[in-house]
Amino acid sequence: MIAIEINEGPCKLARRILSSLYSDVEVICGDAFKVAWSYRADLIITNPPFVRWHLVRDRDELLRLVESMGYGGGL
């Protein structure tokens, strides 16, 4: 999993929390528009603040799809 956060405080917090939960996580502190180009994503789960959650009709279906692709494991 790769996470990108522009603000240093939340980035460090996310890195600490996610690293304690998962062994294969990378949290990058920086501007996604500058650093994301060097990564290839199989799946982008969310891209705040651009997520329009009110348009997601069935959250459970989305979670099942994510898990069926081998991601999540009961998030």
C-alpha cells in the first residue's frame, strides 16, 4: 500500500499507525502531483478531497470488490 500526504504532521501519524498494522506500507510526505508519477497503482481507493462519497450507492459492494482484489482483509 502506498499513501501520499502533503501535510507533514498527518503524514508522520499515518506512517506510524499504518506501519504498525501492515508490513508492506509506504507513506510518503509530499505533494502527490509531484511524487505520484513514479508509482503505478492497481487500485486507488480514495483521493480526498475529491471523493464524492454521496455517489457511492453500496459501500459494502465497494469493500467486497477491494477485498476480492486481495486488498484490505476486512477493513
